[in-house]
Amino acid sequence: MRWFFMRVMVCAAFLAPGVCCRATAPSIEPSAGTPSTNSKTTSQPCSPILIYRDGRLILHTDLPPATAQATLAKMKGALRFAEKHWRRRLRGSLDCYVAADASRWPDKAFPHPLARVWIDCIGGATVCEPLPASSGGHRKATVYASTRQGAAPHEIVHAYCSQTFGHAGPDWYNEGVAMVIGYHDHNGHGVQCPLEVLATLRQGSPQTVRQLIQPMSFTSATYDSLALMAESRKNLQGQVPKSCWTSADSENLAVMGKAYDRSWSLCYLLLHDPNYQGQFRRLGSAYLAGHRPSYHQAFGAMHEELAFDYKAFLLHVDMGYRVDLCSWEWGKTFRELERSDSRSRTIRAARGYQATGVMVARDQCYNYEAHGHWCTSATASSTDADGGAEGKGRLEAVVMHDYQLCTPFELGTSGSFTPPTSGHLYVRCRDSWNQLADNTGTLRVAF
Ligand SMILES: [Zn+2]
């Protein structure tokens, strides 16, 4: 079962209120950012469970204080990201249970009987239950998470959505966005996720955007199994034992985990590519308002561009990959060069392919010149368009026709080329796709 302990953050969010336990939660004594000890744990032979309160987040955890504060900071970061993205403040506060060793927590320290199964077997879960009508029909979300990378921030996103909006959207959106925010790197370092996520994307045939954006749930098998566990425990005291988790549950979870990874990939692209950010935000707002726009309504107008961009993302994504720097300039105008005509464009080293505005014809010869210098890292020597060692920094061209790219071909400081196909000409500074951010300099390229 090593997989569960290495795997990050596969959660089962939004369990129905009917499976909620009514056990009493530990008492909380607000203490303005300093931890308070849960008095119910004092007689238990386990690490102390402390309660940290920071604004609207209440963290119950057995982590050492410094690690707990760091976890709380990541959870706050996720909440800030969510509030900014969906443009609404969290309604109320959130109780969060983050356990380093759930087996050592007293049963009554968890307000839900499935807590240990969620934390130890799955990675996390968020429970949302309606409050009494006297409270205005609001909802209360509670977070359970392991200490694995991204697990607690991921659940914060679910809790924020369920408590603030009451809707979450289809699984691909709900889980994909929670993963993106859960792994979000606030230092602008691009893609930062477990290597297992990237491994999933490189296995088998890639799915299309249309296949990914489907209303079917990929969490239902696990959800149903957990609901059965809770139901069978209804009249019993204490936590559902981990022995209730079966090999079939593990198999379901493995399948679900791959769907999570693929959802992450699409949501990551849509959230970071300036071509789609606005539409993705509008789609999300519709989902959280309880609507379910069709694929055509959501992306019909940009279907071909998105299909191209998603394929390119899968081809190039790696740790540190910056979607914003590799975004295609779909709005640029391209025209053929007349005989006495010339066209020039400034090309940045710290970007992917950039539109030249030149529409080229197959088998026709074109002259070009590139002036200036650029660098492919903070420590590399600057080069001209001929590049340096191993071809890094070389001016490289590609032609797009009908959303297909020809094989890239080399340019340099000056010369001529004959494109292998007709279409729109793009150029870039050759470098690893996940190492563009530290590039500096520009070239002025004229055709
Ligand atoms: Zn989730």
C-alpha cells in the first residue's frame, strides 16, 4: 500500500450530509495565532494535538509547531488564491483537521467517523453539511487532510467553494482547480507538482480536451464505498477502522488518481494561459452558481486553439514550465511579404514561439537578419542568433498551417530559408521549454 503514502492528495470532497457523524468536536479556545492544547488529549498516549487559529482558519493538528505554522500559511495562501480567483470572500470560518499520525488521535478528536480512512487511505476529504434553517440556510464545511504535499490547501479550496457557493461543478473542474491551487507555487516558479502527476500525463494516449471536459463523475465509486462504510457505522461509536478499506477501494483510488492528474493538467493550462483565463473564470463562476454549460458553450469559439495548446502543453510540460511564457499569440495578423516589402519584430529570449506576422509560402526563398544578443540563463554568456553550445540560444523557426506545426528549423544571424510548408511563421530562442523564465535579452529579426 506504499502508493497511498507516496501519492499526494486524492480526496473525496462533498460527502453528503447524511454520512456525517455527530460526535463532539474538540473545544476551541481562540488564541490569536498561538496554539492551544486540546484538553481531551491530555490523557492519551499520543503527540499533543494543538489548535491554531489564524483569521478564519482553525487548524487542529499534531504537527510540531513550526511545521503547523508553515502548513497554516499554505492553507491561508490557498484561501487567498480562491477568494481572488472567484472574487468572493469566504463565508464564515473553516475547521481543519490535519494529522501527521491519525492512528494516535483519540476517536473523539475527530468530528467524523471516516476521518482516519480519509486521512490515512485517501489523503483528505471535505465534508459539507447544511446548518439549521435558523442560521439562514448556510453550510458548514470541515476539512480533513494528511500532511502530504498539497493535501491541506487542496481541501481548503473544496471547503471554500462548498461553504461559500454551495456548488462545485463537475469533477474535472472541482478536483482539477483544487489540485492547481493545492500545488500552487507563490514564487512564480511555474509548474511545481509531484513527479507522479507528470508521469501520468506521459503514459498512454493523451486525452483530448473534449474527453476531459465531461460531466461524468470519476469520484463516485470511492464516494459510494465511503458512504457504505459510514452507513454501516451509524449506530456504533468511534472511528471506522482502516481495515474497512479494501483492495477494491485501492484500485478505484488508483484510477481516480489518474483522472485527477489529467484534470490538473487541463485546469493548469486554462488558469495560466492568458488566452483562456477570462473564459475559464466565467465558466467557473457558472459552475459555482449551479449551472452546467455544455462544452460548446464553454469552449466552442476557441476549440481548435485550445486543442492545439493542450497538445503542446502535454508535449512540453515539466517542472518549472511556464504556461504564460509559452502562450501562443493567436490574435496576431499575418500577411504575405511583397517583393520590396520587409517586416521586423522584436523576439524575446524568455518566451516560446512568437508571431513574426509573416505568412510564408512553401518552396519560396526568404531572406532574414537578426540583430542583438540574448542569454539562456542567468549564468550563461550572451550569444547572438547563432546560439551557443548545444544549440542553446539559436534562433529557431516553425511554420503553422491548419493548427499543425512543421518540424522546427534553424535560423541564425542572417541568411535565407525555404519553408517546408506554407503558413504562419513563428520564431523563438531555442532553450529547454521549462527553462525559459531565466532567459534575458531580445533580438530584432527582420524578413
Ligand atoms: Zn479534491
